[in-house]
Amino acid sequence: MKVAYITHYDSGDVRNWSGLGYYIAHSLEQQGIELIRIDCSVKFPLLQRIKRRWTKTFRRRIRQLEREPRHLKRVAARISDQLRGLDYDLIFSPGSLPVSYLQTTKPIAFFTDATYDCMVRQLGGPTALARYSMVQGHQAERMAIQKASLIFYTSEWATQNAISVYAADPGKIMPLYFGPNLPVYISEGSIERTLTARRERKTKSFLLMGIDWHRKGAGIAIEVVRRLNNQGIAARLTIVGCAVPAGVVLPDFVTHYPFVSKNNEQGIALLQELFTRADFFILPTQADYTPVVFSEAASYGLPVITTNVGGCASVVLDGVTGFCVARENFVEAAVEKIHWLCRNQAIYEYFCLDAFYHHKRTLNWEVTGRKVATALRQLVSKHPSSPLSVA
């Protein structure tokens, strides 16, 4: 089967979109699907960029040029130009925007972690966005959902939002999950050795990874670990990926790596070492969808302590592979849950094993690629205009 794989970036570059476009494409190719990769990126005209700056400076509002109809029509034209004369069975995009204004007789499918309404609600858009940008954003999302024959969402939260806000047909929505965007070197054969090493440690090690210090709750994680130390549980925290805000002084129990690249062997080796050394993954995120780092934590058998915002609870199984607690009393609830696991080593190890096998069964790219490939082949076989070149 030939699939037109549409992204607004180079899908061969693992640095784009946290590597998700790269890994999704690779997972499909591993299932024998031939991809026609289309980069539909279009630069914003100078006048539009000036208007965006004016809106931000004088109106204190965000103008989302990427969701304006004139821009999305240019994106659609670029896609059509690149596909003209090519033989393919369907269009697939890791995102809804590229297909919003696309005119085609081929079936369309897309895979994403949130609707536009989800994004606006999670990231505080109503107070920051220009009103016309919100109208255009909702319009583009609605058009993409209506055009798609098949939609993959990474959480029940996103699924229900698409149904309630955009009147999406539940029959064309499938749940699907991100795999880890890291090579994983922990196997079923080595998970017991990993648990033994954790059992022998005297100090509990917590790992947090994220780009935005405030949104990912790095300061809150520091307070959790501070309280654990004050209450007699020796603990350390490693923070990766975000800059420390001005004026913040890190305690002695915190190790900080402002940036670690996944694009070279040294960075990958360091990240693997940090996951291997950790006992817990903690992410008191204040606004989120379904962070791919949860899949990475699960692949190392790490229980996750996070909030119940967005789609987190669809990836972190509350009370099974970790805990999803309310933002409002995160510190107290997290400390209580961690205390309980530290006092009950056997239960802690059950959480580790459940996390690891959740990765093996669900949160990995082989399973995701297989499910997508099967669904796309079924879609093509049912489509009346399909040439049925299903491999």
C-alpha cells in the first residue's frame, strides 16, 4: 500500500515534533507500507508576520497565522502540487492542520494527541488568543475532522472532546498511543536485574524531563522531593530539558541538565543512564496532552507520578503504572503515594512491572505501527475510489 505521508516539517529529521513524525513514519514502513513523504511547510508572508507582531505588541493577543484560511489553502495547494501525477492509496498525517483545506478523492486519516479545543483549554488560549484566531482555529479543526475517514487520538479526553465540540463520528475514531522516542535497551530478561538494583539503593532517584519549567511543574517536583527528604526518605531529583528561571537557586539534592540531545550517541547514552538510575518518573504538569516521555518512562519500568490534566490518565494507569493526582494538592498527594510505595517494596515492584508490560503491550511503536497499518488497509479496501493496491 502507498500512503501520502503529510507533515509540515521534514519527517526524516528526528528533531521535529519531539521525533514523533519520524517514529510514526518509521513504524509504518516497518509494516511494509510505502510512504510518499510530503513536506507541506509554507513560509508566512512578510505582511502577515508584521500583522502578527502588531497584534502581540499593541493588542496583547496571539495571532495564529498557521490556522488562517489563506495559509491553510496555500498548504493544501502545495500538497496537491507535490502529489499531482503520483500513485497512492490514501493520505495520512500526524496532525489535523495539513488536511483541513485539502481537496481530494482519496481517503484521509490523521493521528494526533489533542483537538484544537483541547489545546486552547489546556494552554490558556481563551485569554491570550485573538478572537478571530480562535474562530479560524475551530473552523480548521472542524473541517479536518469532517473530511477524515479515520482519526487516531492518544486519549479518551481528546476523543470525547472531538465528539462533543466538533460532532465527530465516534465510529471513525480509534485510540492509539505514542511509543518511546528513544532506543530502549531494557528487556524482559533484564527487568529483574533492574528491580534488584533499585531494591539495593539507599537513596530514591526521581527523574523529570520537559522543556517548560513552569508548565511541567519542575518547582513543584522540587518541593515534593524536599518534603520526602525532610520526612526521612533520602531522595534526589534530576531535571532534564528546561532552563532554570532567573532567581531560582537549586537545592543540593537537585541535578540539572538544561538540554540533552537525542540526535547524537552521547545524548542518547546519557538519557538511557538517567532512566536506568531512576526509581520514579515525576511530572507535575500543569497543562498537557499525552506526553511521549510517559511512554519512555514505562519502557524502563518506572512508575510515573503526574497530574490528572489532559490525556495523562489514558497513558499513566492510575493506581497501576503510577498515579494521576489533582494539580491543586499535588505535593501532599504525591508525597503520600510515594511514601506508601517506599514502605511496600513488593507493591512498588508490581508498579514497575506493570509499567514495563504496559510498554510492551501498548506503549511501543511496533504495536502502534501494526494497528495503524491494519486500520489503513481496511480503510483503503472499503473506499470506492481506491485502486486497491493494498500490500
